[in-house]
Amino acid sequence: MILQQMLLKTIHSKFTIKAAFLLCFISVSMINAQEIIDDEAPQVEQPKDTVAPATRIKADGVAAVVGDFIILESDLDREIAQLKAQGADLKDITRCELFGSLLESKLYAHQAIQDSILVNELYISQNTEQQIQGILAQTQGDMQGLLDFYKKDSEEALREEMNEINKNRYLASEMQAKVTGDIEVTPEEVRTFFNDIPEDERPIFGTELKLAQIVVIPEVTEDAKQAVIDRLKEFKRDIEENGASFVTKAIFYSDDGSKSDGGKLPTMNRKQPRMVKEFRDVVFSMQEGEISEPFETDFGYHIVLLEKIRGQEYDVRHILLRPELTQEAIQKAKDEIDEVRAKIIDGSLTFAEAAREFSDEKETKYEGGQLTNPVTQDFNFELTRIEPELYSQIQDLKDGEISEVLQDEDRVNRIKFKILTVTDRIDDHKADFAKDYLKIKNLALQDKQVQAIAKWQKETIVDTYIKINGEYRDCDFQSNWLKK
């Protein structure tokens, strides 16, 4: 999605993340290389407490310059339109606050370039394509409307423009990470941070659950595995000996989402590997133009065509085949988890014991099936923030109750069966140092990072060429953009 999670307005409390620290999540404005325009045309005064587009005489004047970057009037208008399109509530957000966020993003991007921060081109192109497809999915595939919104004549021009946007967002994010990357908090700092929060201002944490699950995955037979290996070998032989097209075979036979593009994958880079290890090991051992032998990853069996090597970058296509699951294997897995559930209910096994003995999910089985919250890295899930699919599976469970057997899937497994339980429930409560230490530690770390960002920004503004034009000179910025 173009708009990721953001926080645009905050209060000056020690347990709130400030907007300056989160600005890398705000959509980055268009970058247009053009001459700086002196602000001579008269400006119509715009009320500060509104996000309505500014009335102006200039068709599209330069609103600000930050280092090597220009912010146009249209950039801010487009930013507002994007936020509204994503359902953001802007009624309490002023135009000046949004403008300040754009200034900050450009400051980070400018300094990132000065510090020679490298751009991950693979990530940029993937993000651009994801954004375009996400927008089209919401607009019934209205590419022309998207082109009109960005004032572009072609999809190629649009992608080039969005790549530039995403590149500068990436630079801003990497610059923030560089400023805050080495910051840590000691237990004593966490305690001091907590004790400094007045009793009546301490945050309220919502109801939290601890969840556990047992997963049983149908077993793939050796015959099914060999069948796909043989078929991939046949593809390889037909391509090498008979001149068949790798692209065509990928389109017709691959089980991967890349099939529509002939199996083409994003460029792989030795220095920034993103594929699983087994895949990387094969690709990086190949010669240009070579087709690999079939090999296995968690996703199935592959053959890879290495099309081009450009220094550290590898252009590859692949065909993925996933072994068929027999009905007998599926039924066997279903019967097994039914039996496990029955043993837990009759008291023959505890849920944790059953998970350690029977679960096929390596990430959870040795923790007695306990699920880890990917955000907080502990076992607690805030009820209002549980992902919708998981919430629908546990919303009616009482503490200690075992769910019915659920059929599910993931990227690796087309079918899996699972049972869930709520192992603990913590009702909403005011922050408690012992009970909520990890959350408080995270807030203390964020506060320390905010202070580091504020210090860096103050110093960098002084050393960077900045020009603010027109009505924006009347904004009451928190940062010293006007260098008064």
C-alpha cells in the first residue's frame, strides 16, 4: 500500500511516539528536477487549521527547497489526496503539520545521499509494483485514473516516478535507522522513564491474550515428490535439447505467483540476499545461461534459469512445482489432530504436552504451542490488534477452551489443520512496571530515539540549505525550518 501506518499528530508525553520519529512512514512527495522559482507572485492567505488545497496564483510553485530536493505546491495537495483516499482522518491535522512532515522527509533523504547510503533497488522496484497493484485492486483496475492522478502519460513514466518517490522514502528510512540504530536502554533507564511518568498519566494497556496452537500438516509421499522432480527434469531436457521456451513452461506449469511473468523473479543480489538459503546457494553457484537441476525448498521443487550476471546482481527465472497431496494423507492428518484434541479434552494430555509431542509447527511446538507476537516479540496479543483472521478463530473461545479443528493454509502448506486455545487473559489495566516491562522498555527506547532524532534534526537543519516560500513562512513549525 502507498500509505503505511503513520502518526501525524502527538502530545509531548514520555510514552507517545512523536511525529518526527515516524515520518518515514508518511507518503513521500514527488521529486521534480526544475529551477528554483523566486516567490514573487502574491499569495492568498490560507487558514492554518485546514488541509484544504491552498488557493494560489502560481500554477505549481516551489513551496520549499531542502538541500537538493524541491517540494512543490502540488506535492502537498497530492499528499493530502492520497491520505484521504486511504481513509485517514485529517480533521485535526493542519496543512502546516503535513508540510513539516514533508520537510523532514526531504531532510533525511538529502542527508542520506550526503552520507552515501546505498539504495536497495530490488526493494524499491518490488515496493512500486506492490503499490500499483494495490491501488488498481481498489479501483477496479483503473490504470488511466492512476495515470491521471499522477499526471503521467504512460505506465513506464508512472513507475519511474513512483520508483523515485520510493527511493527517497527508502533513503529517509535508512537515515533514521542510522541515527537511531545503536541506541539501547538499560534496565535502570527503563525504571527511571517509568517513574518519571505521573501516576495519572500512565498509559492504559488494553485486554491481552496469550494464545497457543497445535498444527498438523499432511505428509507428502515420496512418490509425489519424485513425480515433480521427474517432471522438472523433463522440462529442463526439453528446453536444453529441443529449444523449448523456459518462459512458456513457467507460464503454463509453475505453481508460483511469478508464472504470469514467465517465472521472472526480482533481481537477486549477493550482498542483500532475500530468497531462502537453498535457493541462494543454487543460484550463486550457477553460470550465466545455465538451468539448474531440480532442488527443494520449503515451498516445493524448483528449476532455475540464470539469465544474466551483472556484478553482484543475478537475473533469474524459475519454475516451481509442489507435490500433490493425496486424500489419504489429508484424512490421516485430520484424524490425527482430532485424536490429539480428544486427548486434551479428556485430560490425558495438557495442551503444552500435546504441542511438544504432536505439532508440526517448529516455531511453536517447543514452547508448548505458544504463539509469539511478531510486533512485541513476547507472548501477549492485544485483543484489539490481533489480525482479523486469527481473531475470527479465537473470538468466541473462553479461557482454557479448545477450538474446533480448523483447516488453514500458508505460503508453504496448501492444507494444514490446527487447534487453538487461550492460555491466559490479562484485562485492560494501567501500566504496571513488573507486568508490562517489555512494553515500557519499548516506550523508553522510543523516547530515547525521539530525543536523538530531535538533536540530529536540530544540528542538520543548521548545516543544510533550506528555503521556505509563501504562506508556509507563516507556519508555526516545531523545528527551526525558518532558521530564526
